[in-house]
Amino acid sequence: MIETVVQVELPVDETLRIRRMRLQPEDGGNGRRISVVTGIHGDELEGQYVCYKLSDYIQKNMGCLRGTVDIYPALNPFGIDSITRGIPAFDLDMNRIFPGSAEGDMNEYLAAQIVRGVAGSDLVLDIHASNIFLTEVPQIRINELHADRLLPWAKEANVDFIWIHGASTVLESTFAHSLNTADTPTLVVEMGVGMRITQSYGDQLFAGIVHLMKRLGVWDGEDFDVRTPVVSADNDDVCFLNASASGIFLKSVNHGASLRAGDLIGRIVNPLTGEVIDEIKSPADGWLFTIREYPVVSEGSLLGRILYGKKDSV
Amino acid sequence: MEKKILFEIKALYRDDFRVTGYSFGQGERAACVVGSMRGNENQQLYCCSQLVRKLKELEAEGRIHSGKEILVVPCVNPYSMNIKKRFWSIDNTDINRMFPGYDEGETTQRIAGGLFEAIKDYRYGLQFASFYMPGRFVPHIRVMKTGFEDVELAREFGFPYVLLHTPRPFDTATLNYNWQIWETKAFSVYTTTTEEIDRSSARQAVESVLNFLRKADVIDYDGFEGYVSKVVSTEDMVTVRNRSAGFFEGKAEAGEHVRKGQVLACIADCYEGEVIDEIRSPIDGTLLFAHAEPRVYQNTAVYKIIPEREEW
């Protein structure tokens, strides 16, 4: 059943509605609930395929459903519709306004009602797609404050990598942090690249979600085998590669590549002069789990991330 | 006066990105004033340009105190200003969410880091700031409650109001917050507008900054003495919201004293023209902020009122 989680009247003949698909047995099920959420950033579309595939699969196998599956494909409908990362008209990053406020302005109100709708789920997956600049292998990112509770679930999600990162005050305004703080376990998935859909990654995460549904008792149908992810809990394990100069970045390897120290990752070139401005080489053996997709770079632009010493693990 | 480049990035096709500062006087790093940080902050840029003009005159007249230096940074983000984009030209990040910055990080982290390195040691830090909501403000000083704030000093600007603001998580990456953490006495100066230039409130803001610098023993200046500021916490302000979306017709302006029950604005249906909502003041007070766009979404904070109280 399609439900409206929150709606707001707009000035000119339109109502903004944030909707979810609620799938549950006719008798309401066993009370267990998983929520799959995406589209906070309007330019991240990888979750669209996952939501479609999950909804289609469950609706064709409703007899196996024991609990509730809530699918929220578009938390930021304005953004998705206008190819805008943030909330258009406000130039606001929606993932910096949670938990929102029922008494706040339109966006804070929307955020509060979304949290109200999702809170209390036994597990939430918040699917992101990095941004238009970077491509990521399927991974889950966990704030170290919530690692004990989230890591066992993350390991069952069929991703390649789990990155436990340090706490940051700025991230306290995110959807996932707000829910985790409110005792609703929420996993942040990053995979693929902005403005595109990588169906193989979607298929991989879909299998992980079905497996998690089975573990939660929401699902009594087919299960899928899941892969064992690499887990990094040490911030010193991850190397950030930033552009030394402005130019056009030409990558030499793809994300997921195993690297030896000195391997060429890409070049920054100047099309006007025909020069190679810089060659980016791996500083050590490792696994390239992020690579820059968008070629135009300024000094400082992120070009990639390497997990040190994990070359043979994946 | 010395014009100097505080931070620079070489570009591929555009002119190099530069953050330029104007230094007046020599000696102790007494005061730093920062203007526009976002591409739509015309008023903030204008205020700085007027301040630079006045400080040039004062310096020529020998009225900057010996052993004191003032730095004015009119614009931190000329790239975005020149293409009329609010945030950073490539990735849309906000430089004022990147402090204290990081010299090996992403581009806007490097800009914030480069600027902060140049301005973090000043005794007083003043920023002409803007608010994301479209509307007009009563000029005021805003101070973040970090434990290092100096409210009494904020009164020295002579603005009608000093607003005390409890930081939210994203505020911890702003210039004002980090200035305070690095022991600079930091103040945000809010004038009436952002995109539109309001010369009257810009004049008032520049006079207030000069007044502050005089009281802080940095310059000699005979000018605006100012108001006896009322200190108000943002939690004490009353927000008024509209129930319906539509055309917004304001009937009260920022700075106006209003009575409980007074009609502040009407909302009209965008197709049929009929008034569908009347917004009334819930209290007696002064309008600190008034919405100023032709249309309005439902449940928007259209007015912020400072309640009338004996103790202010």
C-alpha cells in the first residue's frame, strides 16, 4: 500500500508528498519492520533500482512476507526531479537538517515527519551513491559511536567494505545519526556514482537486503549467500588522494583495483597546453575503493581513496 | 594600506582564485573583518567596500592607532560571486561549513584553511554574515554561545540588538565558531539584506564597526554613538508561521513594533487571488525578521519577533 508520510502545500497548484510503499501480510504480520530509504540527495540514483527491484520481488512473493517492509524511494522529490543534490529553492543539503522539527520551517518539518515515520524500525538502510564526482565500491559507513550495534548487521548486507569512521559533530545532523541516536539502527550504504545506476551493485545490495530480512524474521522465502566484507576501523588505514593542481583528471585504473606502491592511478593534464601536470601514483600497496569519475578537478579535489594493505582481501 | 593575497589556487581555464585582504596600520593583529563568503552576499561585499574606503581615509589622516593592524577581507569566494552561484562553483560546498579548514583536504577545505591561517590570530574577528531565509533583518550582532563569547563587548557596536545563539552541529564548522575556539573575540554583523544592497543599513553597519574599533582602542573616530543594545537569546524569540501557501503580502516590516492580534501579512491564492490566510502577531514585540519573497511555502517562518519585556 502506498502511504503518504508527510505532505506540504506549495504556492502554485501542487502538493509536495513524501511517500512510502508499505508491504506487509494481510494480518499485519509479526511486528518486525525493515525500512529501505533513499533519495536524500537528488543526484544519487543507485537506490532507485534497489527500491524497484525489492518492491517487485516482494510483491511477487507476498506469501513469504512475515513482517513489514517500508520502501521510501524519494525523501527529496524536488531534488530527484530537478537533478539537484540538495533541496532546490533552498540550496540546502537535506542530510544536514535531521532530526528536523515539527515546529520548524517546511524542510525541518518534512525531516521531522520522515524520522517519525521511520523511527522504530528494527533496521533501516539509507542508500547513497557518493556524488557525481566519485565512484565507490558497495560499502557501509558506520560512525564509531554506533559500531557495536551496527557492525553485526552491516556484515550481513553483502557489501564489499565496511568503513568505521571517527565521530564528527557536523554529521550529527544526518538522517542516519539522528535515527541511530534515537535507538533505530540505521546503516548508511554508499555505492556506485551519482546520476547513474549500476545494476550489478543494485543486484548485490538487493541480495543483502533480502538476507537481512530473513535474519530479522521479516521474510520466510528464498535467502541469498552474502560475501564477507573487508572491515576498516582504523582511520590511518585509509589514504585520501587529493589533486595537487587544477586540470583534467584521466584515470588509469577503475575502482576496486588492487594496487602496488608506485602503480599509476591517473594523470592530471592541461588540454590547453598539452602538458601532463601531475601523475598520481599509489603511495603503498592497497585497494582503491573510491576513484574520481568527474574529470574536471581543482587543487584539492578528491581523486580517490585507498585502503592500505588489503590488496589480497578482495 | 597594503593590498595582499591571503590565499591562492591556480585554475585550469579561469583566472587564478584569490582571496585578497586589505591591511591598515602596522603592529598587533587587532581586528579582522570578513565580508562575503557566498556568491549571493552582495550586501556583505558592499559593506566591506565601504569599510575599506573609510579606513583608507582614516589611515591617511593618521587615525589608526600606532601598533595596531586591521585586516579587511571583502570576499572569500570571488569565483561564485562572478558566476552568480551561492556556493562553490564545482561541488556546491559552502566555505562557511569548512572551518577551521584543512590544507591537505578538498578545495573548499583548503580555502577555509588558507584563510583561517591568515586571520586566526586577530584579537577581534568580525564577519558580515547572511542568513539562508529570504527576508529583511533589523541590523544586529549575533554571538554564538561557545563558552568563550563576550556579550558585553558585543554591545559596543551600538546596534539595537545583540542576539545570543546556541550553536547547532553544523555551526561548529563556521568561521565565527572557530574564531572563538581559537580565542578571537568573534561577532557576526547582520545587516538588512543579502542579495539586494541596502545602502542605509550598510552605512549603519560600517559606522557600528568603526564605533566598535574606536571603543576597542584601535582607531580614532568621531561618529555614530549607537544604541544601548538589548541582549536577546534566540530561544526567546517568537517565530510566526503561515498555515497556507500562496502569494505573500507583508503588512509589517522588520524593525516595526507590533501589538498582539495585529495583522502582519496576508496570504492570497495564487490562481484565484482571494485572501486565504491572515497572519496575526501572537504577542507584543518588535519584528527582528520579516519574510520578503512574493510567494511563500506552507509553514514558513515569515516573522521573528522579539517579545516586549521590561527587563530587556
